[in-house]
Amino acid sequence: MKPSTISEILEIGASDSIALTAPKRLPLSYSGLRIHCKKIGRQLASQGLINKSRVAIVMPNGPEMATAFLAVASHMSAAPLNPSYKESEYEFYLKDLKPALVIVDENSENPVIGAAERLSIPVVEAKVIEGSPAGVFELFESQENLSPSTVDMEALVLHTSGTTSRPKVVPLLQRNIAASVQNIASSIELISADHCLNIMPLFHIHGLIAVLTTSVSKGASVCCLPGFSALSFLDIAAEEKISWFSGVPTMHQALLLRAKRNVQKCKDLKLRLIRSSSASLPPAVFEELNEIFACPVVEAYGMTEAAHQMTSNPLGANMQKAGYVGIVTSPAVCVMDQQGVQKQTDEEGEVCIKGDNVTPGYENNPEANLASFTDGWFRTGDQGLIDDDGYLKITGRLKEIINRGGEKISPLEVDNVLMDHPAIQQVVTFAVKDKMLGEEVGAAVVLENDAEITKSGLLEYASKKLAKFKIPKHICFVDEIPKGSTGKLQRIGLAKKLGLET
């Protein structure tokens, strides 16, 4: 029988198998993980918390953050928050979420403590006893019995990124997460012998579900790092003998810079696969990863509202299509026009999804729910098409499409063309306000080390590949492109950040 809750997922791994590892820490077995999660559930219950309670978790990446999520989410609702937020941001999110408790790491000086105190929300430190296995901590001395959450109870609550509006609250039920991890595990053919190196933040759906919970659902193991470092990645990956990892395109690009100087070391890892999600992977990056690491590169398509994955490239030989986010992995996927009519093969429209992994709706936001759901289909806000082979291609984010005097331009298309230039390491295309045309095309460009190209040279190259109206008018050469908290490039607002708009 398939598991339908996180507590059922936790029961899958063999008792003596390793669940979590961390540098310079004793590994945590599945037996130890189960004991820990049940103990933390009882400690929370001793403070009057129940299955319907929400618990905010503000901790740095690492094994304690991983087990805190699993322990809380198996008994009540976990609300992980970015540990780098400012106090005013914490106040906003805590008011929105109304948690019964905030968990922080031991001796924390995080500004969430001040925000919680002002809102009269209790805070507790996760105290680690020296010599304990990775992920094991104590919250309270007292314990009371508490049954695990059932299938229709909330397990995880996150906010949308809020790049164009107030962040929306996304509740995910136990069954949403259980359905999603089954889809992901099936897509990458995960087995108990797999060992993943987690480089994703654990306050984000990608790391929490695609890496951590999916691994646990197969009795596999995860190495929990304190954060992502391209410099140390290859050494830790070799030491841990990992079989796969998952990241966002900006992480893969950063890894490639070091990997190109250590090609044999990359091949020696003998990875089973590399997974990419949360943003479109440029075909040029796909090809380089595939060549240097000598393993399949599986691009998937996910979002918070779908408990992460919606489509994925299959793992079979030569079944990955660069520039495509794969085939439907279980939830239904279609492409619709604005009136809700489904498009035919190779016709562009809005990508829509329906399935057990999809959130029942935004919290306390009837307007957003009305706009986002059509006849049971959730509108993703992404523009795309499905080809003859059933592969989905994302052609842009509807809110990010550049409208240049009525001509609609996909930033992704321009990205992919410019990325093919050998001097370019990274590029992100975005809209810049224009008095005459409404919007013009801008591009932020990071060059390869020691590479040289002028603006005119890049424009000349673009003119051979793009229609005239798609060629960037504004080009900014930068050392680093500003990113969001999860490493994703954010097009909306980039023109202002780069001084192109007031």
C-alpha cells in the first residue's frame, strides 16, 4: 500500500539503514530518525500543540533543519522560513501564518526571536547534545502522546515568492506531499541504495520535497550540508559517494566553472543522474553537465502549489530533451487559452495542472483562487506547449513576457540564444520600461573568466540569431546577477536593481 502521510513515509526505511549524514557528524539511522520524530511530536504536544497547530522553523541548512521538518510535518503543520530574512519580514510572515511556536537553532540570535516576542509567539531552541547523531536534538523535557497527522491534514505551509504581488499562503496537505514524492521517486527511479547530496535550502519546496522527503520515501539517504558551495562540492560528493543531486540552474552553472577544471574528478563520481528544477535549464548548460559528469541530466518542472513536481524528463537513455521540462509524471497537465479551452499539440498557451499533489487552494484568498482555478485545473502562470512526443516546453512566465509595442517576446528564448555564445557564462533577459514602446528588452550578462566581448559585438551576434525586435536594447555586463533567496534568477524588478529604471 502506498503511503499517504509523512508518518507513513517515515516507516519505510530499513531500521539499520542510514537516513541522514552530515560532515563531521555520526550518521542517523532510520530507526533513530523514527524515534526522534516521534519524540519531538510528543514534546510539542506537551506544550499544548495539536495536529492543527502550525510550527515555524527558522534554522540554517543542515541535519537538524531536515529532522525538524520531518518531525513537525508528521504530526502537525511545518512552516519553514528563510533564516536570512530581516525582522520586519519575519513579522509579516508570522502574522500571516499565526504559528503556535517558533523553533530556532541553539544559541540563535536570529531576528525572528524579536519578531516573535512582539507577537507573543513562544520560541524554543533545538538543543543538540554533543556526540549525538546528525539531526538529533531536544526541544522540551516534558512529553505527551500525540497521534500522527491524517491524510487530509495540513503538513506544510509556504508562501509564494510574491515578485508581482503580496505573497500568497500555500497550504499543502499530507496527501499532496505523499503523491508528489511518489511521482518524483518514480521519475528518477530512486532506490534505497541511493545517496543524495542536498545543496538546496530546506525552507524551499525543492529541497524539502524533491530531495529530503522523496529520499525518505524510498529508504534512501541524504547528506545534509550547511549550504551550497561550488568550491567544496566535488570533494564532499566524492567523500560521501553520492549517486545524484538536484539543484537550480544557477547552482549547476556555478558547479560547471569548477567542474571544467576537474573533469576526471567529475566522471569518477559515477553519478546516476543530475536533476534540475525550479527554473528553466539553458540547453547549453544541459549539454555541458551531461558531457562533464557523464550521466543523464534530468530537467523537471515544479512549483510550490503542486508540492513541487509536475513533469520530468524520463531517465532512460537519450530520453532527455534539452530545453524541455519533460513528460507528465502523474498529475494531469494541459495547455489552455485564457477562456479555458485546451490547446492542441505545439500550440502555446498557459500550462495548467490537476492532480492529488495540487494544493486545495490559497489560504484566505478567494480572489486568487478564482483567478487560479478553472474547472478544477490550476493555472500555473507559465506559458508553454506540448510537442508531438508529449514533452512540455516552458516558453516563458506570463507575467515576465516582454511586450515591446505589441510584439510579445519570451525572455527564455533570448536567454538561450545568448547562452550559446562561448564568451557568456550566464545571462538573464528582462523587461525595461520604455516611453515609446511600453517595454524594451534588457539583458544582464556574466562573462566567462578572461572572456572579452563588447556590447556591439554581442548585438552583432544576436542579430544573426534573433528577429530585430527581440534583440536587447539594454545590455549590462555584471560580475553577478542578483538572485532570490533560493538561488533562482528573478526577472521582475531586475531593471530597477540594475539602475535601468527609477
